Amino acid sequence: MYNPHFNPIEFEGLKKEAGLNAFTLSPTKWIEHTEQAQLGWTAKRELSKINYRIHTDAIKQNLIPTEVTTKQASIIYADEADTLNVAMFGKTAKM
């Protein structure tokens, strides 16, 4: 894996100490704060993708009356999707 923040000098010091009983691994900056935030967002997105079928089935069974048109049903789906986006990401898809 390529790491633009890799510190070869620090790595050499760690490599030299690796065989010693006193070896301790100190945290390195291989993932910056923004990358951690991106990972959190990606995890939330994957979770919402996995649960998409469950959500749409629940909407169909519980929130869409049989009397509504296809267009009205799509509006209900979109409204519920926005609600889920706000719950997961703090903003609607349009935002």
C-alpha cells in the first residue's frame, strides 16, 4: 500500500528495535484526520447500501397506500430516502 506520509527514517529506527524485548510501537501518522473522517463516511455509506432493500420494503409495506399512483409512491420513497440521509449523513442528497 502506498503511503505518501511514510517516514523511512522513523521506520529504520523501528526496524532496528524490532528484535529487542524492549520494542514498543508508537503511533505513526499513516492516516490523517481527514482520511479517518472519509473512512467513517464510507462505512456509513456501505451500511446504508446494505440496508437499502430492507428500507424500501418497509416503506412499501408500511407507508405507501395501495391507492397512490406510481408518481406519488416515488415522492414518498424520495422523502423517506432524504430522511435516512439526514439520519446517516446529516444532510439530504441534494445538499
